[in-house]
Amino acid sequence: MIKLKKIQQALKSISNTAKILSERGWAEANAGNISFNVSDTIGGEFETSIIITSSGSRMREIAESPEKYCGVLTFLSGEKGYQISKFGEDEFIPTSEYLSHIAIHRYLVNEGRPEKAIIHSHPDELIAAMHSEELDTEKNINAVFKTMHSEFDMLIPDKVGFLPFTEPGSKELAEKTLKKLDDHKIVLWKDHGCISIGNSLDLALDNIEIVNKISKIYLLQK
Ligand SMILES: [Zn+2]
């Protein structure tokens, strides 16, 4: 049975997240994308359904009209392929990063993990900090971040994952990101941005806020 109130709550949460990403400038033009697992609300027992933002949509537009710029992808956890549903009359094409989103949700469900939310964004200071030669490996990034913020270990207990530049929207990026999520809740993509997961969109956004704040401190003290 479709639980409309829960769908509305999920869309409201996506709208709030989109507004923050837009206001911070962490998703310029049509950059960034969001998805949220709503399997407990839509779909059958063996299916996974996610609400996901559309291709080409701006975060400021998603914040205003989430039902217009989001749709639903439904897929069987162990198999390829998916079905698209939409909320309104307008055409809906999922974000170009949908391969990463589907792969991650499939993985989280198959592993019995509690995370339901995924956010991909382009935080300025984070991208700038990763241009530093000092921050060229996952080990170095975590070591430097620890010295920048006394609560790094507490705030990001699983540390950050890091991937060298990989073609945006590619299967390779999806597969490499997936491997990193075994051990991390936020993965930094060099020259691009990051992807963060959480039990809620607020928690996924927290990871991005914390890591971008630490990156900003790093740049300020250089
Ligand atoms: Zn991107």
C-alpha cells in the first residue's frame, strides 16, 4: 500500500536538503543529486523503491517543487533494470548519476544497512582543498583532517573515503564508490565533489557540512 503521508514527508525532506545545497552554492546550476529509499512506503516486499532527483534539474527548482523534479525508480535488489514512475504530468528522466544511486541503494539493502539517503554535491572548499598535493591519498586526507578539527574522529568515526578523478556518471565511478562505502559514509571524488549516505537526508548532509567545514579550516590556515 502506498503511504501518501510518508511520501510527502520524503519529498519535503528532499526539498529542504535541495534548498540548503542551493543556498550554500554546493550544487551550482543543475549539479548535485539526491535520492531516498522509500521501499517501506511504495512497492512490493522484494522491491526497492527510491525517490530520486531528475536529470538537469536545479536544486532551487527541486526545493520549490520536489514532486515536479523528482520521480521514483523501482528495482529488484539482486537484478539489473528498473522501472520509472513519476508524480506529475511532466516528463521525468532520472539524474545522470543514477547508476551510482541505484548501485549504492542495492548494496545498502543487500547488506542490511540502515542508510536510506544519498546526497551528491560539489562543496567549494572541499574541492579546493583536494587540489592540495598534501591531500593526495585517503590516508593523508584523514590524517590532516584530524589535525584540523578536534572532533573529527567523533563526527566522522568511519573517516572519509577518497577516489582519484573518475569520469562523472560512469559505471567505474559507481563501482569504486560502492567499494569505499564498505568502510565510509562519505566518499570524496577528486576534482568533482563528494557523495554522502545517512539514515536520513539530514545525517547525510551533516557529513558534507562537517567535511566541508574542515576543508575550509585547512584552506584558511595554509
Ligand atoms: Zn557532480
